[in-house]
Amino acid sequence: MTVFKYYNVQLLAIDTESHAEVGVEGYKGMFQELAARLQSAKEGKALERVSGDLRNDFHFAPFKIEVKKDYVQGMFIKYDKVEKVSNLYTDEDEFKGGRGSTSKRYDFWFLFDFKSHTLAIQSKGGLPSVNPLTKTLSEIFIPVSQELFPDYQISIHEMTSAQSLDKVFNADRYRRVRVDVTFSNSADLDDALLGEAGLLEQDLKDKSVHSVEHIEKPAAGGFMSGLSKIAKPMLIIAARFGNADVNYQTDGKWSHYHMKDHPVREEVVPLPKESHDNFMARVLQSIGVARQKTQVSSQVLDQLHNTFPLPESEGGEK
């Protein structure tokens, strides 16, 4: 079984008034530069030049990068370094490692779509959890992006299945709502997310606001009777561009919703005698399916549109 998880990777202008989006060619250039650095690192047997750090002396790095016309495919590896192996009883060194010596290695296929700036990574044993993974990916990309695009910052978010928000929007009471969002590139919100969510997201972008942390809570011992007009659109945006934690009550039972517990996953089954390139082309197709899963249900959209009805000129009934 070959399953992938998906991450929204964005280069965001620090000043949106003076700098346009980097676009397809910008993301393509970033990976071309990373590929050149990887080649140099492998020739020098110094993969640490393009690696990010993990716990317990593990590292995460690209190991294969193939830049295509519309996307890049390749392999990430997670590995440790072995300097020596000692005998437990004699304390004598039985093995001394050299450059590239490792005792554990995990391989993960990846694909990055330049147009949607979405990264698909194979999800299997050994893949770091979301926080360490996004941190180490940032460590890999930032040296490249800062050289090519010094006036931009990189943002990486794991994409969440928005269907999980149904239970949050349909709850009876709330104790605490926390939402973190990062604004997207201009064309990223699909038509189904237009309305107040789209207006809020565009307002953040226009004012060069990169991220927002929003917290709602009642007085001590109390509760909130519903989601505010601020929380609703932010929760919808967070499914693709952020994170959320909500304490809510349904039918008298309190529960805790963690958005990061609901990542989008898609299985891509290898076909008999299928070439690797053809398989990866189908991984590219899976990105569209994954992005659809970040759209909330029609019921949640109805709640949002009832809260913020569209003007007649923007699609409301005449």
C-alpha cells in the first residue's frame, strides 16, 4: 500500500505591494537550485549540506530530485550517522564509520506540483510527525529560497481533511477556540470557499499580514454558545493553510478537536509493470483529489453563507 500525505508549501512576499508571487517558474527554480546543491553534496559525500535535523541524531534530506516540466519528483531519506560500533563486553571498536555510514535509513517518494505548490510525501513507517517534518523541510528549503528570493518567506502546512470540521461547526457549546492561519497565494481559495472566508484571506494578503493567531474563550467556568463570525472563516482557511484546536460539547459530552489529527491521505496503488514515471504522474493527479478534501462540507458552507450572505452582485439571489 502506497499512501501519501500533502503539504502546502508557499513562498510569501514580505511586502505584497512591491513584490508579486513567484509563480510556477519561481518554485521550479527553487527545486532546480536544490537539485544542483544536492548533486554537489553527494559528490562531496556531504549530504548534511542539504539536510534538516531531527531528534535522536537523525537527519532528513532529499536524495533524488528530477525536475520535470510541471512538477518535480524524487526521494527524501531519513538517516542517522554511525561513527563507530563498539563491543558491549570488551568496549573495543569493531567498526569505524566513514562518510555516508548509517545504521538506519528510510526512503520516501515525493512529488511537488509547481502550479498548486503542493508537496506529496509518501506516508509510511519512519516518516516524522507533522511538526518535526515541517521544521526539517523548512531547514532544507530556506537556504535555497533566501538566496533566490530574499524578499520572501517560506511557509509549510500539512493539509487537513475539512470534513473533520463538521463536528466542530455542529457542536452545542465551546470552551476554547484557537486558530492559526497563514494567508495563501491569490488563486488558492477555490470557488466553494469564496464569500467571507475568501474576503478575509484576501484582506490578510493585501495588508502583508503573513499569519494570524486567533483565540476565543469565555469567562472562567463559562462557555460560548457558538462560533464567532471571526472563527468560522478562519477555521475554513486553516484546513489548507493552518491549524486549529477547539474544545466543544455535543449532547452533553465535551471533546477536544485537534486539526493536525486529521491529515489528508490518499492511496496511489502501483499498477502491474508500471514505470516509476507513470506512477509518479498518478501521484500528481492525486494532489487535485487531496486539495478537494480540504474543502468543507456543503452544510458548513451553508452556515458560513448564512452568517455572511453574499451581495447580489457576488452571487446572491436577486
